[in-house]
Amino acid sequence: MTKKAFTIILSLILLLPVAIYFTVWDYYAINIPKWDDHALKKFIAEYAQAGDWQGKIQALFRQHNEHRIALTRLFAWIDYAVFGHLNYRHLMTAGNVLLLAAIPLWYDLLKKNKKPLFALVPIPFLWMTLAFWENMYWGMSAVQNFGVVTLVLWTLYLVINPKVLPFSVAILLSVVTVLTSGNGLMVLPLGALLLFLAGNRKRFALWTIISIAEIFCYFYWYKKPDYNPESKAGIVQLAKGYMAFLGSFAECIPVLDHVKVCIFLGVVLFLVAVSIASTTLFRIVRNKYSHKFERTTDLFCLGAILFILGTAAIVVHGRAGFGFDVLIASKIKIYSVLLLIIAYIYVVVPIRGSFLSPYITAIVALAVTFNVFSYHYHLVDAYNLRKQMVTSQFNWTYTDKSLKYPADTSFEANIVQKTPVIYDKWLPLIAIADRQNYAGSSRGMVDLYDKTKFTTDTASIKINNTSFTSQRLQDSGVYVLLSSDESYYIFPALRTRNTSRKQLFLKQYYFAPGYYADIPFPEMDKGTYKVALIHQQGNETGILFKDQRVTVKASRKKEVKVNW
């Protein structure tokens, strides 16, 4: 095989995980705001109606939780200015492209260390996976959480470049990084540390001055959020949480106890990180390198590891009060995967000779396995999230039983682009079913309803089914429709993962039999509701009411305390 043909084949292999990633993203992504996304509508209204440039600057840099999210707001405004509406899929695209933008850095790093293109192959399979599903499908989170990681990596990589232009770009990127997410502030002391270790006093002094200015501007008019619950975890619990954070990539490994695996591999990665940091620091101080770029590689790896370990400490300290599951959440799993990649880079760079190719081949096999595990394990999360977002939009859109779209002509109400969703075809069927108890396809609906258990207490209605076996994806599945004299509500019946490895990997049975829902009464207005099931099966829709009723005695909807 010629070298050119081999390069083409490797390029196609490198593109494969990227193509899969964006194909899966496109299948489940939907233009619906999630949580903090709603704040971008307020920002666009404020920015568009600002009377002067001071007002626009204030709107762009206003604090959001503990962050400055100017980059996210800038992307939102550009999307609105270009297309006339805000589309959250466009924001997700921007964030996912920022994630992708880290791969050229790894390519340049390996190339300058005289490694073949083959050495890059494991990285896209680790980096572009469904393990990051929450960021993938959340507009603001995609730009913020993917963007800050990529920007920090590029800033640290360029700040130690001996040429003037890359260093100048690093200064500009540091500003953008700080204005992307709160932990982006770490790039300032880390950049200063790397310049100090590099022995460049002039750049160290300049970077320090600029960093002080950035920190001052960031905390000018800053107010510490007071709505995070106080953590009561002890030292042992915090240590376990820290290790679970570092090892959270392993959640998708098909074992019974995912948490223990995350903690165990987190300990392993922590020891690896400490080993890499101490070894690189020792070599940097000695400054005895056979190749000039080896020093740059050591400085960059040291900075990246300190960024990961520091972010882990910040997250565990600030979020432990929310519970242990938050520390292995998809939204922050990128740091665990990043630590894997740094460990790979650190080990593969020194390898020379005939052992290099077999070593990389083994790592490629492991990376592909992780990629497959990730998609099989987290596909259920993407499926459930889409259903939650769709039903949430229905509930805040239709406030009475007319099921007419609100005729709100205000500027803010028309910022987001209107997008067709699955419940559009349900609207006429819901009204029919409310009158005659059923509508649409009746195939299997009575049996489905009879095999579903409904229980209520003072706070919620719980729904459980253990026999539903459909493996249809995207919008297919079961939904719960509640009808009172005044309004309708729709909630998703969620699926759980199939724990049978044989069925999961050989038959592609992603879902375990059944579904469940736990619908809290504070989500609804008071009243007595009839309960129906909506079954979406491909293009067929069936709706059935029977004799189930639930009474919400008092609505206890709470306003979420925010600073935006």
C-alpha cells in the first residue's frame, strides 16, 4: 500500500467518529430551550433594545450564575442577526464544533513530536462520543462547557509558543476563555506558571499584568450566587466524589456497579496525573531535552493536568451539595476523558521504534470499544432528554384547553424560531380523545393501559409499566396526558437501559422492558385530572383515557432563584 493511500484510509477512519457523532446529534437535537437557555431570549431583547453601546456591553457581559457567558451570548446574537430568529440547534452546533476544534491541537502536538498520523486515531474515538450527551443537546451548555475546555487547551498550547503571533493569539484567547465559563479563569494563573517555568520573564510579566486586568474586570460588580445548597459531605465523601469525577468516563462500561468503577479508575487516573505532573515538572526544571518541542509538550501537559485537577476540586467543592450523581454527570465528563487523552499523549510521545505501531493499535481498540459502549449506554439518556424537552415546551405553550398557540406579538415572544414538533399532530387528537376517551390508532392501547400501574400520594403521581417492549427511537414511545376542566399537561414516560449485554450489543435492544414516570404535583395547577396514555409508534398515534383520575389539591410551583 502506498503512503498516500494509507493516509487517505487513516483520514477516513479519523472522520468516522466525527460523522457518527454529528449524525446521532442531528437525530435527537431539537430547537427547544432548556433551563438557562431561556435567559438568552431576555439577553437578545435587552441587547436589541439597548439605547447605546454601554447598554449593549452591559447586556453582553452581565453575570449569569457564577459565570460570564459573553461568548454564548455573542453566538446567540449572531444567530439572531443572521437568521432573524434564535435557533438553539445552531447554538448546539457552535458548541459541538468547538469540541471538534480541539482535535487539530492534538494533531499538531503529535506531528511536532514526529509521530505518524496513525497516533491521532484513538483521540477522536475518545473525544467525540455520546458520553457528553447533555452538553450536545443543550445550546448554552454546549458553547460554555465544550468551549471553555477547547479554549483553555489552545491558550495553554499557544502561550508557550516561542513565536510572537501565537503568544498574541493566546492573549486574545485568554479573554475569550474567561468570558466563556467561570473555570476559564484558571487559564490565567496556569499561563503565568507555564511562562515562569519556561523562563520567559518579559512574557511572564506581560501575562501577569493582563491577567490582573482580566480578573478585575471579571469580578467588577460580581455577586456570589447564594442558591447552591451547602455541602455536608465529609472528607472521605469529598475524596470519593473527587475520584469519581476523574473516573466518570467509565460510567458506560457494562458492569453492575458503575459508581465503584468510576471511583476506582478515578484513583488510577489521579495517580497517573500526579505522576505525569511531577515527572514533567522535574524535567522542566532540569531543562535537558534532546528535542526542543519535548519541553513544549511537557509544559502543555502539565498545564492541562493542573486545569483538570483544579476544575475537579472546584466542581466537587461547589456541587457536592447536589448529591453524588452530579459529580459523574454527562455535563462534566469531558474532563475525565481529557485526562485519558493527556495520559495517552504522555505515554505515546516517548515511544520509538517497532513497538509504536502495536501500542497505538491496542489503544485504538480500547478507544473504539469505549466509543461503542458510550453510544449504547447513553442513547437512552438522549432519548429521554428529547421527550422531556418536547413535553416541557407543550406545557408552557398551551395554558388552556383551546390548544391554540398564544397570540403574543411582543418582541421577546417571537425571538426563538418556531420548529415543528411531534405534539403538533396530537393537538386535534387530544381534543377528540377528551370527548370520547380515545383517538387515533387503538391498536394495543387497552392492553397497554391495563398493564400500566398508577399510584398517587400527596406530592406526585407515579406511573409504572414492566411489559412495554418497543425499541423505536426518537419521538416514539409512551407519554402521559392529564386533562382537567381548565388545561392539559403532557409528561414523558421514561425508559431505562437494557442491562442484558447480549440483547444490547447483539440485538440492539437499548431499552429494558417497561417505562416509568414520577410527575410532581407542583408541575400542575390544582384540579382533578383524567389520565390518558399517548402511544407514538413511528407515524401512528393512539390516545386512550380510562377510569384513572388524580386530584391536585394545591399548586406549589416555586420560582427558581436566579441572578439573570
